[in-house]
Amino acid sequence: MSWVAPRTWSAGETLTAALLNVHLRDNLNAIREREAWFSAAAGNIAVGSG
């Protein structure tokens, strides 16, 4: 999963599940993947739930 530049939302725009998945869910997953990589590279093990 790669980072996508955050969208600039406009007033009155219709939010769809597809847009929210790309701009929120996928970007949060990209951050989590990067965070796990840095933790592993530093020799730390991070365990999370959820």
C-alpha cells in the first residue's frame, strides 16, 4: 500500500465509501506499515491490537 496525497474536500461534496477508503483507510494503513518497518529496523518489536 502506498501513500496518496490527501484530498482537498469541498463543501457540499458527496462522500463515498470508495473515496474514504482511498484517502483515509489506505493512507492510515500506509502509515502503519511504515511505522512497523521502522520499529523492526530499530530492533524493537511492536505489538498492537485492532
